[in-house]
Amino acid sequence: MAYCLIPSLAEKMKIAMKNGEVHPDKLRKMSSNERQELFEKLVGKEDANNVNALFESKLLLKNQQKGMLSWAKTITGLKEPTKRDIFAAIERLDKALNPAEEKEFLNALANKRLGVEVTMDESKKIFDMSQAIQEAKKGLNEDGITFKSEDARFKYGAAKTELNEYVKELKSQALDVKIDDFKADPVAATAKAISQAAGTAKSLTSSMDNSSIFRQGWKTLWTNPGMWRKNALKTFEDIRKSLGDEDTLRGVYADGFSRENNMNGYYKKAKLAVGVTEESYPSSIPEKIPYYNRLYKASQNAYAGFLYRQRMDVFDRYIEIAKQTGVELTDKELASIGELVNSLTGRGSFGKYEGEAVNAVNNILFSPRLIKSHIDTLGGQIISGGTGKSNFVRKEAAKNLLKIIAGSASLLLIAKAVNPDSVELDPRSADFGKIKVGNTRFDMTGGMGSVITLASRLLPSKNRGKFGFFSKSSTSGKVSELNSGKFGSQNVGDVIHNFLGNKLSPTAALLNHIWWKGTDFEGNKPTVVGELKSLTLPIGFQSIEKDWNDPKAAPFLLIMIANALGIGANTYDK
């Protein structure tokens, strides 16, 4: 039955609200008992209970629940069971919470929601940032996915970025190995410390260059040249600004969060790799090294900034093409398009093995996702059509492969016309897909050539009228049969081991040199100084001495520029 005050008491409440004695903000900050006492002064003890109950259930509780539900939805990546638990906990609230109770409740939810322990102040800060996002949403048009102005779009993107970066920092701090971790669980803490050390070594050796534009960007150089050129040029601006202590990635995130295909949920459904930790930069520890940190951050921002922009631009283009050709954008279709774009930009998917299994492999191999992306592009997605078995993706993947082959082949053919000995056309040779200048090889395939060579050696072929498995030396030009049983001959296992050996992470390469082979990649006995260099020096600097002292190497400046931009340049003689 509905409750209402008698006219005289209702009038007293109106006067109290007009003069500010009763105000929603004041009431919200009070405890239930404090509100009860205030209402008793105005309407008496009997009616105070009803007035307070109505305020708490109809106004305060509803607003609190609305705010909390909005807050719980702001960060992506929650598993459905966790999401349902959090929403249910909010909806089960049967009374309004005072500030202290609200903080405690938010803290409990935040811990579950984020997967890390946070303080009450941190959870309150997250809540406030979430409210800022909701406020920024007022700049949306009625469609809920586009904005009334660029300023409104930027405001929303900036608010979303602020929250995202704060949560990321909290998670990063939680991952740091502390002394107490060793006391609590020494085995787990030691494993965690080793993993972090491996990640730090990889991050250090990946830095001090702008390699993503040609290494991960090689495929889109030929498939989407306009986008590639635009975003490649932006990386140099990113480096300049980052050296001036500007975090350029924040602008990239703000742009991405406010794009139409993110607002409508397409990026999430496609699992588009934007804002992820790139496998070449798994650790944030180098950011804390004095003097070096700014140089490191500049290369990281350029690297990730290029990939994020490129993925979003290419994905948006494919969505337009799909719409124009009448493709139904189901969740499976979006997932397949996302896989296509991620692979085109150097980040292949391992499907159900994503997560801890891939993280473990990432500590062993330098770029497992890059290798997988090569396999996807060279035919994997043409055959599968992605997880959604999309015919649209099959067709686009086939077009992409033809463009990449045509572009890479044109460079190789030009070089061969100039110098016939500079290009190797036999895919069974490690020189396949490279332009040879003296003793230096420049990779013109973005790394795909090594995958093609591996496949060519593991598939039966013909040599001098004989079918079998063959390998061609990149130095002598001699074709030798695998599994021949002859002294010193290679077998299939050796071929696979050599392929993986060239792709080992710095830490795994160290263990391989010391315990497995007993020599480094060039056949020399490992030294402390040499292995320290391989663990800490950027890749582009590790071969400086060799390149400088080899009289038959390509011009030194050319080698340095190529390595810095992601075109692999390796120098070796017979």
C-alpha cells in the first residue's frame, strides 16, 4: 500500500528542502541513523521511519545501484561468470550504503572485478573515474556510438584512457615480485622472478629502434599501402614527443576507445589486439632505469602506436567492405575478421591455447605470435577462414597473399636484374627472399621467408632426378639430402632445431648456448661478456663490431638503418 504524509507534515518537508536543511547530497553522506534523527525532527518518530525507508529504497539505493552497475561495465576483459556475480551482488543490495559502507562494498567488488587486491581509496578512485566516463557519454548522439563533436569524442576517449591506464598500473604493481612473495611461496615467487627476468631481457633487446613498421608492418605495406605510409610516418613524431616525456600512447588509446567500431562493440567481439602487451615488450622494468627509460619508452611508443593504429584502420576498412558486400557481421564473422587483421599486423592467434600456454612459449621464443601470423598469411586463413570459417575472410586472405607476393617479388626481381647473384630463388636456401650485398643479407619478406624455407625443407622435392628432403647451403650453394645417414649430414630434427634456434628469446638462447650446443650461433664458445651483450644490448647493436670489421659487408650505415626500421640485415661469410 502506498504511503504518503499528511498535508501539514508534507509542507514542513517542502520548507526544509527549500531552505537546504534537507538536501539529497547531505542525506547521501549520512548514515541511516543520522537520516532517521533528521526526519524525526521534521515529521515525528512514527513517520520518520517511512520517510527514511522511502528515500533509501526509491532514490538513494536506485542511484547507487545505477552508478555501480555503470562502474562494473567500464573495464573490458571480464569473464561472464565473474560479470554475472558482480552484477548480482549490486542488484541484491536491499539498503542504501553510507560512504564508509560504500567504500568497503566497492573495494570487495573491485578486487573480484580486477583480479588484484586494491585498497578502498584505489577502488573509490576507480569508481570516480568510471563516473567521469558516464558524464562524458552525454556527448554521444542518440545512436549511442557516434559523438556530437570531435571535442566530445576526445573527452570520452581521454576519460576511458585515464581509467584504463590506472587499472593497468595497479595490475603491473601486483605482478612485481616482492620479498614477502618469497616468504609465502618461494617456488612460485622464484618462477615469477625468472619469467620477469626473461621478459626484461627481451624488452631490452627489442628497444632502441622503430622496427615494427617493416617487421610487423611488412604485410600491410603491400595490402594497405596508404594506411601503412600514414601510420609509419606518425611513429617518428611519436619518438620525438616521447623523448620530450609525452606518453603518445594515451592519444592512441583515446582515439581507439572513441571510434565507432569500438563503441558498438566490434573491436571487443573481434578481439582486435589494441592496448595489449606486445610480445616484444613484455616488461615495464626498463621504464624505471634512469636516463635509459626515455629512450626505451620512445621506441616502445613508436612500436605499439604503429601497430594499434594500423590494426584499427585496417579493421575499420574491412568492416566497410563487409557492409558494402552484404556480409552479415555476426560475432563469428567479426572474430574471423579480427584474426585476419591481427595476423596481417604480426599477431597470430593460438585459439584455445591463448593464455598461460602462450605466455610460457613467449619466454622461450622471441616472437611466437609473429611466426603464427606468417603461417596464417601464407595460407592458414585461406584454408580455414578463421575461427568462424568465414568465406569473406578466405577471399580477403587470398587477395592479401597475392599482393604481398607481388610486392616482395618485385623488389627481388629488380635486385636480380641489377645483380643476378644478389638474389636466391630456391626456397630451400636460407638466402631465399633476401637481397645479398656482399656478405650481408637484407630480408625482403618481413620474416616470412624463413617459414617458407622451413616448409620447403620439410616437404619432399626433387634434386637431380631424386625425390626426398633437401636443404641448400646459403654460403656454398650446395644442395644436400636430409636424413641421408652420412657423417655430418643434417636430419629433419636439425632443420627444425636450427629454425627455432634463430627465434629463441635472449634467455632461452643463453641456455641453448651453454647447456645444449656448447657454442653460440656462430659456433664460438660462449663468454660471459658475449652472453651479457645478447641479454641486454638492443638487437640492432649486437652485430656492430662484426658488420664494421667485415670488409665484404654492405655499407655500415645501410645495415644500421635497415635493422632500425625492421628490415633484418645479417652478415656472414663462408
